[in-house]
Amino acid sequence: ITGKLSLSDDDPTLTFIDTNNNNFRITANTGYLYFVDATANQTRATMNNGGTWSFSGALNPNSNNTYDLGTSSLRWRNLYIGDLHLSNKNSKNDVDGTWGDWTLQEGENKIFMINNRTGKKYSLKMEEE
């Protein structure tokens, strides 16, 4: 990888060019860091001066079933997601030694669980407190 650093008062930029001539830039401007795929002319991620990250693509680990998001003492406060997909395929659970593949979906008045292995659908029975 080759690199070039260009500095100006307005937007310092660090440019990287890989061996396939793909061009990547990190630019600082107006309280943000921009991570840009310059070859495609698309911003892939930003970080503001408060530490908040935004991504315009998937955020994936580089190894399956290896890394955690948080710890038992450093937890994420809330998760805001669409449907929740759960799978421990290629491993076994601690209760009966099997694996599962489920999707949790919200309805207007019910929570649904879909068994992706069998196609069966269930709803969770809830009672108002």
C-alpha cells in the first residue's frame, strides 16, 4: 500500500492506494472524519467528534462465531434493529446439544418466532401488567 498525506486548513486528507490501484481516503472536516472509497466515490463510514459512527454498508466480523459485541461488564444500552435473527448453526447449545435458527418479528399485538429450519411459526403469549 502506498500513501499520500495532503494537509490544508480546511480538510486534512490521508489517501491510500492499494496494489490494485483502489483509492481510499480519510478526511477530517467540520467535526467529522470521513472514510471514503475514492475509487467508487462513496463515503463508507463517518465518525463525529462525539464518537458516533455511521456506516453505509455492513459491519461484519472477519471470523465466524469468534467475537463479542460488548462484555458482561461493558454492555450496549439498547439495540435498535429490524427483525432479530438468531442462529448457532455449526455449534451446539448447552441444554440439549442441538442447534437452532430462529427469527423474532414484532406484530402489532404479538411477538412472533419463526423456526427457520422447519418453517413453523409461533407467537409469544404475553399478559398485560
